[in-house]
Amino acid sequence: MKSSFFHLVFAIVVCVVILIGYGVWHAAIAKEGAAVTTLQSQIDAKTEAINRMSTTQTVLADITGDEAVVQSYFVSETGVVAFINDLEDRGRLLGTVVNVLSVSTGVVPAQPTLVFALTINGTFDAVMRTVGAIEYAPYDISISTLSVGQDGKNNWHADLKLSVGSSVASTTAKTL
């Protein structure tokens, strides 16, 4: 009987040793699994940050083009002469004479402006078309005063005061 009892004790000791070994290895693997999980969450956070930066760079590149379009609606301080030439050319194309009487700076809340006083001479139809062409020109324009009068049988004039959005200096966007 001793031999059966000895085998039983030996089997129990072996099982206990195996269970203890299993417990130790399970704890070690669980510890490494936690470390791997932590590393994976750090990798995911960095990947997400890189994706956000890439998206931001793409959006900024798109906005740069939009900024140039928006800036074209404003007359810079250095572009006043070109703007005056544009006004005169619009009048000439429509059969009128546009004279710029004065140019001054103004400030609408938080936005610099240029204030122009103009007179337009020609036929009634041509004068009114020129006023419309100026008002709907691709600039930030608002007409503050307009008066129309007749100088002769077929000769009219319009005196108008308009303000145009201005940009102090040309800005360029920086890309990352």
C-alpha cells in the first residue's frame, strides 16, 4: 500500500508544483500583457495625433487658397492706383467718364476702409450702368451716398461716395 500512497503523494506534489508554476507564469504574462496594453494605447494616441496634424496641414493648405480669394475683395494701400484705374476702365467700357475726386482712409468697426468720392458723366443709361458696375464690382464696396443730376438734354452726372474694405498690408499664410 505504501507504493500506492507514495504515488498519490507524489502526484499531488507534482500537481501542486505545476499549479504554483502556472500561477507564477500567469502573473508574469498578465504583467507583460498590461505593459503591452499601455504601449498600444500610447501608440494609438501618437497615431491619432499624427493623423490630426496631417488633417490640419491639409486644411491649412486649402485655407491658404481661400485666403487669397478673400484678400482679393479688399484694396490694399499699395493697390489704390490700380483700383482707381479699374473704376475708370469700368466707366470707359460703359461709355462714361469716371473722375475720382478724393480718396481718404476710414475705419468701420475693426476693419480699415478707403473712402472714395466719384463723379460719373454720360448718358443716363450709361451713368446708371456704371454705378451698378461699380457697386457690384468684386470688392468689399458699399455706396454711402448717391445723387444723380441732369447737366443737359442727354448729359447726366452721378456723384457718389463709396467705401471699400482695405487691407493694411498683404498677408501671406505660412504652411507647416
